[in-house]
Amino acid sequence: MTSEADTAGGRAGATSILLTLAAGQFLMALDSSVMNVSIATVADDVGTTVTGIQGAITAYTLVMAMFMIPGGKVGALIGRKRAFMIGCVIYGCGSLTTALAPNLSVLLLGWSFLEGIGAALIMPAIVALVAGNFPVERRAAAYGIVAAAGAVAIGLGPLIGGIATTYFSWRWVFAGEVLVVLVILVFARRLADPEAEEHPRIDLLGAVLSAAGLGIFVYGVLRTDEWGWFRPKPDAPAWLGVSMVVWMMLVGLMLIWLFLRWESRVVKRGGEPLVDPSMLENRQLTGGLTMFFFQYLIQMGVFFVVPLFLSVALGLSALATGVRILPLSLTLLAAATLIPRFLPDISPRRVVRLGVLALLAGAVVLMAALDADAGAEVVTVPLLLIGLGMGALASQLGSVTVSALPDERSAEVGGIQNAVTNLGASIGTALAGSLLIAALTSSFLSSIEQNPAIPAEVANQANVELASGVPFLSDAQLETALEDAGVAPDVAAAALDANDAARLDGLQAALAILALCSVVALFFTGRIPRTQPGSPGS
């Protein structure tokens, strides 16, 4: 009787721990998408512009990317549980500040800085705490649920933001985050954590180099839509005729190289590095990190393209858009939780390959399904496939990366892992966005040039004014702009037709690059082990 009670209590405790960590991951991901549908409302409320709010979202991503590796090391020094709880407190303070923000400056302090710093402590600690609270044979399932919670948050973000903004206020989203943080802190007391390492100092120069390198690289990527990847857009900053994006990415990569060289020197002198470069010689670890990079690149690209199709091309509300994305969340959760449970000994490499193939199939099916008569229902089957692929990857990759090194290195692995996922997410969104706008612009300008209903002088003027990029507009938005400009009805009708066709071309181009990235990812699956961590053959 006692044994059964202990077992039941142990299961309840493990479930509580897992839900606590999953809730933390959910919160961290939610901020990346929850306000995307409410940017204009937030801007009006705090007395700024849409650009200002987009800058706040960008700054949140930047702060996370910059401090993720130092955040992982802090967890190794002061304890993962302590770092997790301190991060939650900082994050909660940031959410409360954001909820009460009267202007953009306070919003930036709360949302971009405090929440970003909190996330940089929380996310690496989550990776380490899963390793510290679950035996090797149960980690794949635990990591799968935690990763699925983050992906579901990104999918549900527009729905949550849309409901809050429509029926209440966007401020209630951040007030709700404060309540969730308080609940997490209550249950976090159950987390087990090994003793922190005894080290007198942290590698400050390494922290500066890694933060500067990652920050400059990610900032350059996030500016691609405004500045252009290589050829600078009109009025965009450039040097030697090349977009500043290229130079920032080069500087960022150079600083990361210097960071790794400095860390090697610290190791040779017997010091405590922020990250031991020898970790990156581990084939299993680099394989897992590479797949994490591609997973988040494709994932964020999909979450960029599909809502655009539903909300702009089809004119669905934020609520309806969120409902249409739900099938992805369902298969993602199912794959992430059921694969480890019912197939605990399956080859991680096989699951990862099947997951990447599911992502590829989903992108290709959606690309083929988009046409002039496509309705919202065309996204259902592709999103089911994409969710299945994401869930399959989520069920394996966390366990693969952490098991590549001893458990005491799990916080450092968490820092590197989350830095890589931030890079993948940033590049995925930028790549999909830039390809979409490039294809949209090319198709739209080509259509109006070839349409006899549009006078030559109008086509020439459009070529000049829209050369830097045609905005992704709904029919209603374009109709309003054409009416305001006093365009003749026949010319307006031709422009609307051209816009319809160009939107589809842009969406298909973005999906094509995501499909191509899926194929490239397949070449790196050979680094994923064939056997589960902890099994006799591993």
C-alpha cells in the first residue's frame, strides 16, 4: 500500500514539475507572438507609432539573444533552480511594468529589457532542470512536452492577443502573465537542483564578446526587411554599396569567432570559461543544435506565412486566424507526448528524419494548394503535417543535446541551445519575409506593366515608387489606398487583380524557401544518434 502511494505521489510530483517548467516555456514563447495582431492598438494606447512597437518586439528578441549564453552560465554558478526563480521574478516585474506602461519608454523597460533578461535566465535553466529532475529514460518525453508548450504558445499567441484586445485590453495579457509567474514560483519550490559550482567569478570578457556578437548578428537579420539583404533599399544605410545587414552579420560572426578563441585561451590557462569550445567538437551535440536551428527557422517561417495568408489575403479576424492554426497545435502536442510514451526505444535519428519530412510535406502541400480560389480550409492538412513534424523533433532534440554531455554541463548546453534557436527563429522570419516581399514586388510590377488597362505612365510611376518593396496588403486596404489616390475604376480593378496574384506568388515563394530549408536539414540528420540516451547501445 505504501509503495503504491509513494509511486502515485512521485508521479504527481513529476507531473507538477513538468507543468511548472512547461508553463515557463509557454510564457517565454508567448511574448514573441501575442501582440502581433494588436500592434496598432498598443501603439495608440502608449502614444507611439507601429514602428515603435515593432522596435520593442525586436528589442525583446535582441536582449534574449544577447544574454542567453551568459544566462546559462549564471545558472551553472548560482544553481539552476535559483536562476529559474530569479528569472521568473525579473520577468514578472517586466510583465507588470508593461501592463501599466503609460508610454513607449516604460514599455521598452518592461517588455524588451526586463522580460528579455528574465527569459535569458529562465530558458537555459529549464533545459538544465529537466535534466536534473527526470531520469534519462524519461527526458525525451519531458523535453517534448516543454518544447511543445513553447510552440503552442507561438501558435496561440495571435488568438490570445486578439481576444484580449477585442474584448478587454492588451494590458490584461501582461497582467495575466504576472499571475502565471506567481503560480510558477509557488510550484517551483518542488524542483530538485544539484549544488551550484563553486567558482569565484564569471568570464566577463567572454560575456561581452558573446552578447555583442549574437546581438549585432541578430539585429542585422531583423533589419533585412527595411535595409535589404545585400543590395540596400532606397534611403537604407549602406557601406561600399552593400547593405549594412551584410556588414553587421560579418561583424557579429567575427565577434563570435573571437569569443570562441578567447574561451579556448581561458581553458588553456586553467580558468572557468563561459562556454568550453571543446563542447562544439561533440558530434551529437552539434547535430542536435543544427537540427534545433532548422526546426526554429522553419517553424517561425510557417508562423509568419500562414497568419498572413489567413488574416490579410483572406481577411479573417485574429480570432478566426487563431482557430485555423489550432490543428498544428493538436498534432504537435500529440507527437511530442505520444512518441516517447509509446515508442520509448525508437531511433532518435529516424524520428527526426520523419519529422523533417513531415515539415517538407506540409510546406509543399500548402504551396501547391494556394491558388486564386483557395479558402481557409486549405491550411488544415498542411498544418496537421507541419505540427506532426514539429512534435516529432520536439520529442527528441532536447534529450539528444543534453545527453551529449554530463548533466553538470546542462545549464551551459541550455544557453547555447537557446541562442541557436533564437538565431534560427530570427533568420526564419527574416528569410520568409524577404522572399515573400521580393516575389510579391516582382509579380505585382510585372503584372501592371503587362496589363493594357493600366496606362504606361502609371506603370512607370509604380516601378519607381515601389521598387524597394510592395507592401503585403489586403484587398480592402488596397481599395482604400486607390480611392484616396483618385485612381480610375478600371485601373483600380486591374491593380486589385495584380495584387491578388502577386500575394499568392509571394506566399508560395516563402513556402518554397522553407521547403528548401527542410531538404537541407535532412543532410544534417546523420549526426543524430541511432539509439536513445541511456539505452544499452548508446
